[in-house]
Amino acid sequence: MNELRWDPTLREWVAYATHRQDRTFLPPAEYCPLDPTEPGGFPTEVPRESYDIVVFENKFPSFVLDAREPDEPGSALTPTAPGRGVTEVVLYSDDHGATLAGMSERRIRNLVEVWADRYRELGAREEVAYVFIFENKGEAIGVTLHHPHGQIYGYPFIPPRPKKELEAARDHREAHDSCLHCDLLAEEHADGRRIVHKGEHFTAFVPFYAHFPYEVHVYARRCVPSIAGLDEDERRDLARALKRLLPGYDALFGFSLPYVMVMHQAPTGGRDHAGVAHFHVEFYPPNRTAEKLKYLAGSEVGAGAFIVDALPEATATELREAVEEAKR
């Protein structure tokens, strides 16, 4: 069952996918469903002995294209709707023990091409309003499979956080006739203290208003609405920026750092978002120290107000040094 229910108090949709309760949870490595299928071995989701990058529909989808009308009709105040959309899995490698941080820049560059292709194809579907590309890494984040992979959701609506960001960017455009994200990036470049990596086309920095101690945003320097709009040089530099940042994350505390990676870009419903949507990648690691996690508790969950234990200028310095150390 894939169903949407409207929350009128926050003016946002909540998705229900009850079959996901039965999804595979941290199986032994030899029974990982994302590994290649060995001859005579455990049958996996990929019926091949090896692969490079694979994309397939999620076996336990949050949204499906043929979702039926909900059994619960709701009301005028709290309507319901079918949970129609797309959910895909992107396998980064056939190596079960790999991470994105340890992969070559060439492979990450190929992955950028895959992400751009899926944005274009899924965004062309009538049912999809927003293509959300993301990765959950590490048990601290709540992953159910260790194999290196990300996901892509083709939402039938613009999800709340990107929607709020787009509204802020549109208001900024109307008030100042400039791109909000371009102006933020210009301020970060002028200040310099929170810059973690500065490439030719992409800059990685801890934002002035970071919600997590080691949160990093990777901004396109050109005001491009989506990953599909990046040219060849920009795609290569995005891969290079990720290859600099991710090993730096691992060098920070000396272990493979958990994180959530998300991509914010233009919705795909046909409206012109030029000068408003600005493609960027955001990383939210849960660690505030090597041993302590930043849990979302009363203030964050109940009030929506983040309280952070370290200033961005200090954490950016640590992370910048870790990125430099990882390059040696």
C-alpha cells in the first residue's frame, strides 16, 4: 500500500508504505541482495557475476507508478491521495566493502552521469514533481544494507525542505534581483574561513548556519538549476570535489564517517526555476565528535529548531585540515 495523507498543521504530505516494514535488514555479507550473483550462489537483485554501476527499481518502494486510490478517503481537511511516484536504487560498485570515499574519481565521474540521466528520465514522467537523489551511509544513519548504494525518489510533490528553500530563493530573487545561493557562495568566498575545498567549478564549505557540526554544502559556482544542466567540465569538477571531501570526512576521526548526502535542484513540473533553483549537494554527518552523535531530540524534532555544539568556523578548520591530510 502506497498512500499520501495531508497534514494541514504543517501543510505537507506524509507518505505511507506499509510493505516496507518487511524490507531486508542488515543481512550477513554473504546474503547481501545488492552483491553480484555468483554462479550457484545466493540469488541477488543483480543477476550478473560483476557490474560497474547499476540502477533498478526499489523492491520495497516508498512510491509506485500504479498506486491505487487509498481505501481511507480522508476528509476535506485531511485528504488522501495515491502514493504515485518512483523509487530507485543506485549501486555504486559490485565491491560489497567499498565506499564512495574510496572509489576513484573516474568512477565518481561516471556516477555523476548516472545521476544526471536519472534526473532527466524520471523528471520527464507526469507523476514526478521532484527528483531527489540521496545516499544514507552508516548504521548511525539507520541504513538497512551496507553495500555502497544511494537512492533516487521521484516524488509526486515537492518535498517540504526543498520547497521551503525554493520559496526563500524566489523571495530573494524578487527582493534583490539575484540568486540566493550565488549570494551565499559569494559571502563564503569573501570570508574564506568556512571553505573546505575550492575547485574550478564547485566549492565545498561548512555553511555559516550549519545545522550539524560537520555539515558541508557543495555548490556549483555557476547558477545552474539541476545536475542535468552541468557541462562536461563541471561534472568532472563535481566528481573531483566529492573525491576531495569524502576521504577528508574519513580522515577527520580516523574511520568511515556516516552521513546523509542529498541533492537540491529544480523541480520537474514544468515551471521555470532559472535564477531560483541552484544545484548543490548537502552532507549531514551525525557525529559531533569521534565518539558522540548529534541526536535530533526535543528542540530539533518537536520545535524544528536546531541547537549545535560547535561553531562552523571551528569545524571547517578541522575538516579542511583533514581534507589536506587525506590528499597526501
